[in-house]
Amino acid sequence: YITTIVAILGTTISPYLFFWQATQEVEEEKRRGKKTIAQRRGATPHELADARLDVNTGMFFSNLVMYFIILATASTLHRAGTQDIETARQAAEALRPLAGDAAYVLFAMGLVGTGLLAIPVLAGSASFAVAELFAWRAGLDLKPRRARRFYLVFASAMAGGIALSLLGANAMRTLFFSAVLNGLLAPPLMVLVMLVGGNRKIMGEHVNGFWLRLLGWTATAIMTAAALAFFLTSGS
């Protein structure tokens, strides 16, 4: 159950979101004509308000959806004794009591929708992280010939996912352990985010206030405690 807690936390505060959120803010500023770093320095009150609304709305609905996924799964699949789903076909079969013959269509629509969201976010996050590490030109608004290495990482990430499927990897188990990995990688990144957010030399007048520091460090402590508990209990 400690591993499951780490996985849930890892899907809630995923490290790739730190890269995706930041890079998308830059991408939007580029589309507004701010091509240089000097032009993008700082943020207007309107931009900060938009970002706050974006993040708060996303957090609310993502956690609301997650809660009802857990609730619906527990009250249907777990209650019926279906506790070991390893393939997409089994997941679709599990929906049959609820959706009848439309179960496959319903599940396929969910997979397509998830894929359309996951491909740019997950593959894009990896591409942006690697490109920023090596100072490569990056951006989804750039044509492939202007950012070859960025798109090469993007394509490699997609190819890796396809390869896992073709090699017969257990999709559900892979998703679960990728969430665990996210939960283990998040604490050090959260510490860095909190240190930067609380540094007045970096943030200026936008430094974190009392409640942001309290909530942020509390979340960091919880994530760290869960990761430590995982390592302490994984050998037992």
C-alpha cells in the first residue's frame, strides 16, 4: 500500500509537469511576439492572474476526476472481485456490465482521448527537458528542420512507447510503476521549486507568501516521507 500511495502522489505531482508548464508559458509568449529572453523577462499582473486561474482550474478538475476514477473502480471492479487487469482488452471487458456492448467503443474513445493528450505532454516534456539541458533549439512551433535534435528526442520517446507495446509489456503494470518513479523523483524537484520560489533575489516582489510556503513545504514533506517509506519497506 505504500507503493500505491507513492504512485498516487506521483500522478498528482508529476515531475514532467514542471517542465511542461514552464515551457508552455514560454511558447505562449513567443506566439505573442516575445522572441527574445529580454522581452520575456518578468510577468504582468494579467499574465500572473491567467497562470493562477489556469493552474487552480487544472488542479481542481484533475483531482476531482482522479477521485471519481478511484471511487468508481472500487465500487464496481473491486467489489466484483476484478482486481488484476493487465491489458486494455481486460479493462474493456470489465466495463461490459456497465456499458454493455458499447464497452469497447467507450474504452477506445478513452484511449484515443488520453493518447491525444499524452503524446504532446509526455513526449514534449521529455524533449523540452533534454533540449534545455544541452541548450538545443526547441519548440513545438518550430519546423523539424529548425529543431532536429528536439524532434529526434520527441520521436524517440514515441518510438519507445510503441516498442514497449510491441514487445508485449504489461501496459497497466508499466503505467503503475511509471507513476511510482514519478513519486520518487518529485521530492528533490519540489525542494528546488520551493527554494527558488522563496528566494527574493530571484522572485523579487513575487516571492512566495506565508501560505504558499506552508502548503508547499507541507506537500514536499509528504512526498519525501512517502518516498522514504517506500525505500524503507521495499526490502521487507
